[in-house]
Amino acid sequence: MKICNKDKIAKLVAQRKIIIESNISVDDHFLDQIRFGLRLDSRLTYLNETVDLKLSTKHQYSIGESLRLNSNSILESNSFHLGKSCAKFELPANIIATIHTRSKFARVGLEFLCSSNLMIPGFGYEQPSEIVYEIRNTYRLKNFYDNYTFYSFLIFYELDEHISFSKKNYSSRISNLFK
């Protein structure tokens, strides 16, 4: 397994081996030669107080009102929201990606990935899909949202061999969370 740099990802995108749907160029996503920056969509969702785990395993949720973000948005301390990336992805059988919160946000108690930090081979295979963020903040955050900010990033890895994968529709998870 080896890390894919900016040039390798650009080549895989040009060959349509990796699909990235975004309103900015692939090149403009890169924070440096390795880190692929991710922006946050302007809508957050939260779950209602009681969660039925039998329903959530089927990606059915009791959703509270969506929060529309703008530059004046405030996130109250100790809150939990679900968000999604602006970009959508489809990965082939020999590529994985790890997802990371940028350290400048983690240092002030803002975490984007409470558990899910791996995109597996075949992610977005049925149709390109966004990444779901599990956003938890420790402190009250003022001026939280900027649609040009990269809050997290991916690191892509090329595997030594192709991995068989199940053909899941990741987009159905998104549509159930962000109605």
C-alpha cells in the first residue's frame, strides 16, 4: 500500500478510475501534495432525543430540524450534528481514503469524525456519494461556517491488489439524513 500524491490522484481522476464531483477543481482541493481538502455543506442535521437502534441500522432516523449555516452561525457547546461534504466520490477496488479533521479545528474542540474515518474500496460505486460527518464540539463556537473553508481532508492510498466489495448505495444514507 502506498500514499497517493496530488499528481497520482489527478491521473486517476483523468482516467475516470476515481470519480470526484465538486464545484471546484480537483487541484484546488489539495492543501499540499498529500491532503485533499473537504468543504462542509451548508446544512446540518441532528437526531431527535431518542434513537431507535433497530431503525438506524436500516438508515432510518428520527431527524430534527435541519440547521442552515451561514457566516454568523453558532454551534452550542457539547452538541452533536450530522453534516456532509460538498464533494461526492466514487472509489475503485484498489483505492481507500482516510478522513481527518484539520488540527486547527480539533485544537478548539471541533471534531468532524467521531467514528467513521475510512472510505473503503467501492465507496460510491452505485453513484458518487458525499461523506457523512459526525460533528461534535466541546465549546460554543461563534462564526462557525465558511463555505470556502476546508474543515477536514482525505489521504488516498493505493492498495497492492484489488479488493472485492459489496455494491452498496451510500447515497441512500445521505438522502435519509438530509431531507
